[in-house]
Amino acid sequence: MYEETVAVTVADDRHRLTRAEADQLRRSLGEALTQRREFLRTAGTHREDGSYVVERRGADSAGHRKVFDSFAALGRLYERLPAEFRAADVERSGLTGGRRHMLVHHLAEHPAFDCELAKHQPLTARKCGRGAKEGETHDGGGAGD
């Protein structure tokens, strides 16, 4: 019996997989790359196309979400913010008042961003300067994920 195989190279190691095995690997990778994490007020979704979506938790309209080209794009926005920042500081095209507030909450909630809410009125976050929050990795995964 002849079975067609697919060659896959991972970290310089070459593996031969059957078409069925390769298809299962593709599905598993797609699921791993598409990850949603919910926090107290917000949620973040890594999409299969590489984009990253920040949305108000439980919201059902596009008005409560912002799509970034990548998680790194959100990281670059965070890096440009001052040590203490408010919703007005994250103003970008396409970010309404509500989206700006949602983004401040997300940055404070997501473990990859070393900041915390400093005040609720006006909504203000402060960078902590300690590196990633305890027990968390830069990609947002942490103990128990």
C-alpha cells in the first residue's frame, strides 16, 4: 500500500507525517494560535491570522472591540504610553471614548503588561516597572493557563 507523506521541519528536525497526521497537526496548531483569555472587564483574542482583538467582556457589538494587527502592535502602543496614563493618552484613530477606557482596563488586566489601575476617576493606569506580573510569561500565558 502506498501512503503519501508530508515532510515537516521543526527546530531543524525533519519529520514525515501521513496526510491524516499532518491535517491533525494543522488543526491543533490553528486551535493553539486562536486563543481567547477573559479578564474581569475585558477579553483578548489571538486570531489565527495573527491579529489581536481587545473587547469588553460579554459585549456583543463591534463598538466594544478594537482589532490590532498583532499582539506586538498593542505592545508597541503600550511602550509609547507615559509611566502614568489615562484613556486620553491611548487616543488613536478608531478609538472612541469607550474603547479607550476598555483599552486602559485591558492593559491593567493582561499579565503581559506591567501596569495597574491607579484611579477609577479619571480612569488612570500606572506602569509598575517590575517586568511581567508574577507567574506570567510575556505572551500572556501563565501558571494554570
